[in-house]
Amino acid sequence: MKRAFLIWPLLVLLAATLPAMGRRSPPVLHQALEIESLVNRAAEFVEERGTDAFADFRRKGSPWRYGDVYLFVVDMRGIVLFNAAQPNREGRDLLDERDADGKLFLRAFIDTVHRFGSGWVDYMFPKPGHSAPTVKWSYVCATRVAGMEALIGAGVYVE
């Protein structure tokens, strides 16, 4: 499945409106392009390899996981199928989990994928190895895992 669908008009709108509202800004262009490319490649890889791809996604220092960047996979019911940085989340229904600001971010991921096929979502989430939440922007896109509709994503922590 090709992942050429970019929502730059939405990012431009967000960049223009969020700071004025005292909210967070999306990642800078080079970060956004890097994350989108990673997620789109990972979506194709997981469609080819199924859950066998998860072992590759989990390896630190790989093209799939580096620095604070890691992949996560969630089915369309809100069950976490894979989370490279927090495997304790795997297998759990986190559809109604709220971030520090009260945002239902998994629902936002699912809604974004249903409405647009892919896109960016902002929320508060701790960096790997930290407990305090920080601003994170994640790019998510639709994929299939072992024939099941799901989404795959990765994000950028904004300081």
C-alpha cells in the first residue's frame, strides 16, 4: 500500500492556530518528514511480515528505533499490539486512556486514521525512561497486521 497521502494543509493550519491559542506546535519540517517516512516504511514492512516485523522494530539502534523515536501499533479497538519503548502496554485495551491534559489520544489516533488515512496528533506522553509527560506529536497511518485493521505510528517529543 502506498503512503503518499500527506496532510500538509492541516499541519499549516495547526502551526498557524495552535501557538495563538497557547498550545503546542507541530514538529519542524525535517522532523515531520523523517517520522512520516519511518512510519510509512514500517506500515509496508508490517503488512509484508505481520507480527514478525515487531522483533525488528524493537531493536535499539536500528533504523526503526533510535534516540527517543520508536514505533507503536494499535488495533482499531484500542488494543496496543506493539510498543517498542513500553512493552508492558502490549495486549492492553487503552482506548480510554487519557494524557496529562485529559486527551483521549488513542481515540484521536483512530479518528485520524479513519478520517484521513494518516496524520499528526499531539498529546502529552513521557519520554522513554522518564515518568513526567512532555509534549509529543505522533504521526499515525493505517495498516494491516495479520489481516487485521490497525494503525502504526511514531512521534517526536517537543521540548
